[in-house]
Amino acid sequence: MKEKHLPYFAVEKALEYNDCPVCFLIVKSIESYFDSLLYENINDISFRTRFRKQKGFCNFHSYKFLNYNDSLAVALTYKDLLIQNINRYNKINNRFSKKTKQKKCMICDMAKDSEKRYLSEIYAYLEDEDFKNKFLKSKGLCMPHYDLFIKNYKSVPKWFHDFNKSNYRILLQQTETFIESLNFDESKKAIVLTNEEKAIWKKIVKTVSGYEGMQLYDHG
């Protein structure tokens, strides 16, 4: 088994959380990106140049940028885009031009790279007994990342398939119990749910769809 490095230990730590480890790590990567941008790189010339060239972030990450409530950072970066677009409009003499194609979003690119890296790291250690035991104690992969995993890696041990599919079946049972608890019937005994079971409707979305904005990183 190859030597373990930082990406492995990041995956290992992510297995401890109540989430798909790949989703968890991508969201963490995006948050780290924004933290670094807002505290260190907002006036970096290379970043501002790339930001203009790519016409800013995609729609999803533009609104995520707003959520950080850094008014100066938003104003500085989007002022560049305002000027760029005004200059472009001046050049077309008020004629309708062809729709400009959105360039790749740098955060989407970063997230896709993170996704590939962590899926690859999981695959590399599926035969490692210690990693296997820790994975079996986790929540497993969300459905989009499981789909992506079996698409990219044909030779996957049976235990990995069985574990993830078992998690989905358990979620289905929990969902059916949750729905039944909401169908009030005086002739039946009330179903008492734990706080985790009461939030199952949120877990369904995360399991079936992955983390918010995940469609941006589809490899299909």
C-alpha cells in the first residue's frame, strides 16, 4: 500500500462527519477558497485579471460570494466587470451582438479538481483494511458521487457497493417512517421520532442530489 499523504488524512477525517465525505471536502475547499480570497487575494493583480477574463464567477458562486457580506470585495471585483461590459457595449454601436459565452468559473474548476482528487484517494485505499473499517463507520457516498465513482472506477470491491446501497435502503426505510409519522391517524399509535429522524427530509436531498450547486461539477 502506498504511503499516505495529506489528501488521505483529509478523507479519513471527513469520514467522521454525518455527510458524504467527498461533498464535505469540496464544500470545505470552496469555503477555504473564499476565505483566502477575501483576506489575502482580493487586490492580487493576477486574480483580478483572471476574474475579468472569465467574466467573474458563475451565477451560483456569484451569489455565494454575496453571502460573505464583504461589500468592498464585491464592489472592487464587480466594478471591473462593469467597466469591461460597458466598454464592450460601446464597441458594438448599440447593435445587438451575439450572446457572449460565459467562461469557466475558477471556483467550479477548483471544485471539480478537488472532487477528482478525493474520489481517487478513496479508490486508492479501498483495499486498506484500516481505511475500509473507517469507511464502514461513515455515512458513505451521496448518490451522485457513488454514480461518478462506479463510472470512473470499474474494479471496485463488493463491500463498497454493498455498504453504499445498504445506506440508501436504510434511508428509504427512514423516509417511509417519517412520512408515516406525518399521516395522523387516531386509530394508530403515534410514531415518535428522534431529532435526526425529524430532519430526514433534508438528508434525502443531500443524498440524492449531493451538496448545493453540485450539478456544476458533473463529469458526465
